Amino acid sequence: MSTRPLVGRRRAALALSALLAGSALAAVPVTASAAGDAVAVQYRTSATGATADQSEPWFKVRNTGSTTVQLSQVRIRYYFKADSPSTSYRFACSWAVKGCANVTGTFGTLSRPTGTADRYLEIGFTSSAGTLAPGTDTGDLQLRFYQANWQPLNQADDYSFNASTTAYADWTKVTAQLAGATVWGTAPEGNDPTDPTDPTDPTDPPGGGATLFDDFDYSSYTDPALSSHGWNVRSNSGGPGVPGATWDPSKVTFSSAAGNSVMTLQTSTAGTAGSTVQTEVVSRSTKFKNGTYAARVKFADAPRSGPDGDHLVQTFFTINDLKAPMADDYAEYDFEYLPNGGWGEAGDILYTTSWETYNPDPWQAVNQHTESRQSYAGWHDLVLTIDGTAIKYYIDGQLFGTHDAQYLPERPMSINFNQWLIDLAGQTSTTPRAYDEQVDYVLHVKDQVLSPAQVTAKVNAYRGAGTAFVDEVPAP
């Protein structure tokens, strides 16, 4: 609806030494071969410059043991130094013999930074990647990573980088783990991946909660994947907004911005109901209730074309159906930005609203809201958390509003984005104008409250792994 308010090798060597009465390893240095390695890693780079648009570490994993290896138990770490403490990175797989869909990549921060490494890229494999028989290798893993803002990166000071290795060769400045034990390579000093003091990778997706994540990587509103992933692009008539307006699915488009796929909702009018076009994208399933909801949304203060001033509403919200006026099992939780006012407001205002119920006629609302009267033009990280005690809204990592337990949902909801006009009173011109709301991604984690930082880490982990969509949330 949205209508208004109110570990490592040393331990393995010691264990083996004890098994052999301490004699066999007495003079053997702690290297990959000391523990009877099962895999080796070969490396090459196709981006040899000290400065490059992206780093391109390519690998082959070779089974040097005598038993078959499950690739899902293999992890490779490539160590590098971030260009700045705040730099965010993206992972991509260009091509892989095993299939890029079966290769994952996540970024982590070292607990003991050195002059050549404070981060790592960890490469893993899904169960579908299969096995390696003794003496075989994975074939090419043509991988790359880059800064999220696409600025050039400095490779010259990266621990695992070697500009001269342009053909595959064994490379011990990357590490490999097999079933949790380091079996290849040497990490930067003090950063053995299997050291018990090594912290959990802060960019790994937090565990426990069934998750919906969508990067909105589609070709158009008619892309079959959009529907198969559970989204409906609205075409039916009705509220909210200007009576008689059209909801046009063709005005929901997809493009690339700053290296990410983006969904755009366009709303337009020429001052009449017949010329007014509104847009909405809604999950077909109402299966979302407690947990964390998040989206990165770009609000706009001005139209993309034509005169400004319309009473526009740009949203991200969850909702279920009102079974009867004032029904107490109704629920709705809104982020709504009005760049030109409306509902009695004269200027920019952003509302977060938690609904218990309402009566459409005569109008009566039972809700709690928090608002801020300022411009929110531009990209914003919106996070909503619902547990058994409260509803909390965050904007750009900061708590925006906390709403009371009486507004908690009794039934599951859908997830929605829409952009519409309250009325045509804000701008009476008959000159055509159009407004855009953009959406970078959406995330829901069932029954788990994440902080905004954990949301960012989870999204980065999915993107680092090349995962554009996942839906683990069970039907109600």
C-alpha cells in the first residue's frame, strides 16, 4: 500500500612427528612438503603492470597426493595490500574449466598486517566443482578483482603478486588449505590461515539465517529470470497514487552503474491522470517476517527531465494485505522519501513508518513513524530489523528510528519497491516530466538481526563470490 502516515602446519608437523617417534621430521623445515601435501598451486598473472585497472591472479590446483581430493574442501588465499583502509573490492571469475559458477571468492582482513599484505582474497569451490584424481589439476581458473569504485590499484606492494610470472608455475606466496589444514605455501608472517587466532573473515556471510539476496542483474522487465526469481512488475490498476494513473512495467529497466547492476523505476506525468505513469516491483511471495531487510537505494530530488515540484513518493517497504478495516494482523514497514513534500509537508522529508492497522474510509491510521526534514538525494543504505521486541530503521549505518513492540508483524509480508505521485497539486504544468528511483540490491535474512556493517559484509561476500541471486527463505 504505502499510503501516508502518521592452524596450522606446525601442529600437523608435531602430530606427525609424535606418530613417528619424533625422528622422521627432526631436520625437516616447516614447509608445504613437511606435512605430506596433497595439493599444489600454480599461479600466473595476465595483468603485469605495477598499477592496473584490476588484479588478475590465475591459478591451477594440482593434486600431488595419492588419494582423490574433494574440491569443495580446498581454499586458496592470495594476499595483498589495500590501497587505502576504506577500499572495498569486488571479485569476478572470467573463465574456469570447472565453471565460474562453481568458483567462489571472498575478501578478508589479516589480523597481523604486514608491509605487503593486510587483506586476502580466498578462493573456494562449490560441491558441483567435483573432485581431483591424483596427478590431475583443475585447469585454468582465470580470476580477477578490482576496487569497487574502479580506480586503478597498486599491485607492486602486494605479497602474492609477481609481474614476471606470465606462465603457470608453482607459487608458494599463496596458501592452500585442504579440509581446514594448510598444505601449501607460506602466508605473510603471523597470518597462517589455520592459526587458531585467525579471526573469522569479516566479509563472509554471517551464518544461520535463510537469505534472499538479489543484485538485480536482469536484461529487462521481460527477462524470464526476474519472474522465476519471484518478482512481479506491476501492470494492474489501482492505488496508491493518482486515481486513473497507469502502472507501466516497461518503465522498470536494468543497467550497469559503477560496476554494479541497477534497477531503475521511472515515474512520469504531464499533469493529468491519463498521462501519469507509476512503477512498482513486488515479491510474489508473502514469506518474509522477522529478521533483517536491507536495500541500497538512490533517491532523487529533481526529475530526470521536465519541471520539478510533483508530490513524489520513492519507497522501499514490506507489507501484507488488509483483510478488513482496522484488522489487527495487518503489517507494513516503510522507507518513504518525498523530495517535494506532500501529506501536508512543504519540502524534503523522509519517513520510516511501522503500521499496526488502518481504515481506508473514513481514514484512520494506527502507526508509529520517525521523520527527517532534509534532502536525501543520492545513494543510501537502508536497513530494517524486526525481532520480538522492536522494529529498528537505519540509514547509512546510523540508527534512524526505533518503533514499539505493539507494531510487530503477526503475519508474513512481501518486499516492495514503488514510485508514485500522491496527487497532481504539487506541479500543475502540462509539460512532461519523469523521475527515477534506483535500486542496487535487496537483502533479507530470516530471523536474524544484522548490524548495518554485517549487512555490508554479507552483500560484499555474495558479490565477491559472483553470486547475483540466492533465495533460501522457505515458503510460509
